[in-house]
Amino acid sequence: MPPLIEARDLTKKYGAHVALDGVNFAVEAGRIVGLIGPNGAGKTSALRALLGLTAYQGHLQVLGHEPFGERTALMNDACFIADVAVLPPWLRVDQAIDFVAGVHPRFRRDRALSLLAKTQIAGKRRIRELSKGMKTQVHLALTMAIDAKLLVLDEPTLGLDILARRAFYDALVNDYMDETRTILITTHQVEEIENLLTDVIFIDKGRIVLDCSVEGIATRYAAVTVAADQLEAARAQRPFYERRLLGKVVLYFEHPDRDKLARYGELHAPSVSDLFVAKLSGEAQ
Amino acid sequence: MNTYWWLIRREFWENRAIWLIPAVLGGLLVLAALFGRVEFIAHNSPLQGRVFGGVVLFAFGATFFAVMSIYATWYLLDCLYADRKDRSVLFWKSLPISDTATVLCKLATALLVIPLVYFAAADLTTLMMAFIVSIRASSTVGSSLWQSDLWLQLQVLWLYLIITSAIWYLPIAAWLLIVSAWAKRGVMLWSILPPLALFLAERWFLGTHIVGDQLWERLVGFGRLAFNGHPGAGSWVSTTVDNNVVTTPAGIWNFLNVEGFFSSPETWIGVAVGVVLIVCAIQLRLRRTEI
């Protein structure tokens, strides 16, 4: 089976600025992929290209479609939430349901209504009257009621408080995700989604820094906490990043020789957020 | 087809002014009929009555269409700009609706749906006004407003006006859509500046005024082409009302220049330019998301 998303040599330029610089990646069905990078790394450009919102150079296939030319057909099978608060402020909640039910062949009204019934939001309210958290709940209810193969979320919880953020991701995992669906999330708040993800793609300055499954991280990377007297010896093993913590130093290794490294201290697998910092800062070091 | 129906409904949800403005305007005119002076003109002959009725009924409809043209212009400038400004364009583009359908629906709303709403409101208001006035005023004033063939002729006139002005003003509407789909701010200014710059540049550097003439002709040439302005033999009548000589078309049938309008190359060149500009507007809509 071909991958759900396939990008080869994907490039996006804005004048002289290169937002995406010949990026290659693929996303398989049934995965939850985090596209992670600092602000201005090219995350949003990548998503805009995937969703057919912008023209690009290179090869890109999403669900068998060329996104820019075939956005309408693509949106039958894919849906996206770009940021919080993009629902039109003048729209009423019941109008939003009517409209999406009217134009989307895969929208299930009963499902949207039952999802909304769990919230405190009345159908006659206008979007502009709702809090940010409520807007997100409405948008999520609309989106989860669409029987889509691919869901793309671009910073879906930006500006929400911790309760709303937690509720958002819980709903996503419990009420939406199953083996037929694929989710692509971008965020710069890695800690929040790292337990959710099956795969991560790190992106920085328009290039892919890492493309790996979460299980793969544990075998491919190791972090060792080293005491000061062992530091020079451990450095000889060529860590790609080191971090000082309360008098100790944590060294990060790619393709580690575990037997050797065990002599200098205890090995552990880095978390996604630690690895993210290590990879991006390591490039700079 | 279903999508188009929902897109048009959506325009009514978003732009409540589409029906609120004609409703308020109609309300004001009905109030004026209720409490204003109605015994304004004494007329004696059937011809005077006919001219008086025609002028009053026409003036009511014309008021609606004048307001409509201002609103439709504003609507066209705003319709592809507002959702980029508040970023809801990202929501609309997450649905399986093509940009072509979106742009064509906005165009159809401005050129057909809004005029038809105003047309209905004008008819309703005129009916109520005629009813009120004929109760309040003397029988001659009242009866001059109830002439069935005059009503019928005015319906034909308004429908003809809607269809022909939609065709004639297509390039201007399409230009406004381009500005609306493209501008980052100042849509009003951007709609005027480029044509103005083109006009001035041509004058200064070439000393000619082809662009200016063409633009001016497109703006004001509609009436001259769509209607027979020259009183021909027997097609116009004059009568004296309150010491003023009023000349009106004797009937609608000779007044409408149907053949002239639809056979004029000006009409079809305008349509061709309009189609090209609409394609540009769609292309811009494809490429531009939020501001």
C-alpha cells in the first residue's frame, strides 16, 4: 500500500526566503505523526502545501491527490483544524452543522450533535459569543463528525488553558482515533503531545532534522548522565549534544554503543521533547 | 448543485444586510406613505393620471435599485476579503468546496440574488404604499396608482434592468472580486487606484484617453445602450403636471432597447473581459489564504 502522504523534494519559497528546502517524508496510514519544529521552521508551510492551500515545487501526494490542483477532492477524505478560532464569528452553531452537513458527503450530523451535547454550548449561539475553548470544542465536534481518513491539526490548542487543551487531546484519542485514521499534528509545545504520538518529524529551517517512530527513538538514541570525573572519557564516544544539569552532564548519543556507554553512567531513552531540544541545539553546537 | 444552494444560503447568514437594508428602506417608505402628504398633485386628464402613477411607481422602484447598486458594490469588495481578514477562510477551505464555486456564488449573489431581493422588497413596498395612499388620498390620486398594465410594464422593466445590468456590469463586478481576493487592506482604495493610475499614466505619457473613455463608458453607458433614450414617433408622451412638463415613455415596449443591447459588440466585449477577470479572481482565491 502506498503511503498516505508522500513528499519528495518538497520546496516552498517566498521570494528569496526558503520556507521548505527540498523536504522528503512519508506518512503511513493509522499513525499519529507530530510535525515538530520551532517557530518559523516551515511547519505551517508544509501543512499549507499538504492541504492544497499553497502552490509548491517538488512532488507531493496526499491520499492519492496532488493537493494544490485537487483540493476539493482531497477535502472529501481529509479535514483540518488550522489554529483555534478560525470559525467565522457570525456563524451560529446550528448553522455550522447544517452547512457542513449540506456540503460534506462524509459528515454525520448525529455524531456532531452527540459530541456537542456533551458540551454546554447551545445551537443558537454565535461563534463570536463563545470562549476560545468553546470555539475549539465546536470545531472539533464538526471535524470529528467527518468520516475522514486524514486529520491535520495545526497548533490546535494555541492560546487555550490547560483544561481545554487536555480535553481536546482526550477527545481526540478516545472518541476519534482508530486504526483507519491518521492524524498529523504540528505544535511547538512538544511535551503536550509526546505521549500521543507514534511518529515524530522534526523540522528546522526548512529541513527535516529527524524522521523516526517513537519506539525507534529508544533504539536509535540514548542519553547518559555522566559524573564530572568521567566526562572526558565519555566525550570521546562523540555525543551530539550535552546538557549540564545540577553539576552533572547528560550526553546524547545517536546509534549508541550501549555496552561501552554503560561504563560512564546509566543509559536511558530520551523523551521526545528532550530529543527535540538535543537535536536542534546539537545542530547549532 | 447542492453545494451552490448552501453557499447562497451562507451569504444570507453572513450578510444580513442583504435583506435588512431593503426591509428598513421599505419600512421608511411605508411610514412616509402613512404620515406624509399625499394630496400633492391634482390631475384631471387620464393622461395626467397615467403619467403621475407611472412616475410615482417608478420612483419607488428606482429608490430600491439605487440603494442596491451601492450595497452590491460594497458586498463585492468585502466578500472575498472579510474571511481572509478574520482567518475563517481556513475553515471554508477545509471543506470540499472548490474556489470556483465560491467565487461564482459570490458573483451570482451580487448580480442576481441581491437585485432579486431588492426587487421583491420594492414590489411589496410599492403595493403597500399604493394601498395606503389610495385609502388616504382622493380617488384620482389613488386610482392612478392602480393601473394593472402599468404594474405589469414596470415588472418587465425591473427584470430587464436586473438581467441587462448584470451582463453590462460583469467586468466591473469581476474587477471588484479581484481586489477583494487580493488586497491585504484598503479594498476601497485598491478598487479605484489602479484604473485611475492607468488613466493618468496614459494621459501624461501618451496624451490619449482611451482607457478613461472606456472606463467611463462602462460606468455610465449602460442606460444609453439598454434603453431608447431618444423620443421617437409616438413612443414618448408629454404632459403638464403642476406647471412642469413631464415627458415619459408612452409604454415600456418601445423604451427597452432589447435588440440594440444584445446585438451591441460593446455588450459582448464586456462579457469577454468579465470572464477573463473572473478567471483571475478564482486564481487569486486559490493562492491567497489569510492576510
